[in-house]
Amino acid sequence: VVRHPADRLVSIFNRLWLVTQEMANKSFRRKGVPLARRNLYKLEKSDINQLIQMDQQKMIAEFDVTEGFWSWGMTPCQTAFIDNDTEVHKFEDKTIWKKLDLPEHKENHGSNRWSTSELTTKSLDIIRDKFKSDYEKFGYKY
């Protein structure tokens, strides 16, 4: 199952926000909580476009996290996992449920901070550039 790169990236940032929020709400004495609270404050002040347009080194410095977590390698193109023999289903088309003979199921982990409707042309261009092979192979548009 593949997913539109812009939806996928916004979803990753939303998940990061939720996980950071959960961590920040724990007891201050627990390891990582002070850092999570600082990062949550920064995330809550951030616009999704600022996050997407931030270069990797600035994001690492701004949020004081390891390079591996923030690198675009964290979210490689989905084509990296697919060969010519792979049956592809787009998440948006919902065809996987029928193929697996399962009822459609969508689990939402909470409210979202950002949505793809907030993305600017500049952010969409960055996403398209980073995930070019996904756009080409799966026929995604923006």
C-alpha cells in the first residue's frame, strides 16, 4: 500500500506532534520530558510549511534531535520498497480492503495539528522534489 507523499509527510509531522505531546504530558521527572516540552512548544508555534521548508541541519539544531530521525531518509520514497512484481494499492483508492476481503477500517490516533490543505506551492515543490520517484511511478499529482 502506497500513500500520496504530501499526505504521508503531513501525517508523519502530525504523529510527531502527538507523540511529543504525549511525552510532554508525563511527569517532569521522567527522562526526555523536559526536551519533549521544549519541542512541543516549538512545534505548536510552527507552521507545517516552516517544518517542511526547514533544511535538515536547522531542524536537527532547532529540535535538538538526532540526525537519523530527521533525515529525509526517515521517509524514503516508497518506490524503494517496490519492485516490478509488487502489487500496488494506493491508500487513497481503498482497494486494499476489497483485495484482502476485509471491511474498510481507518484508525485515527487523534486530532491532527496540520493538514495538506495548508501546504504552500513552495512546500509542495519541496515534497515533489524529495519524493519524485513516487510521483512518477504512482501517478500522483498535486
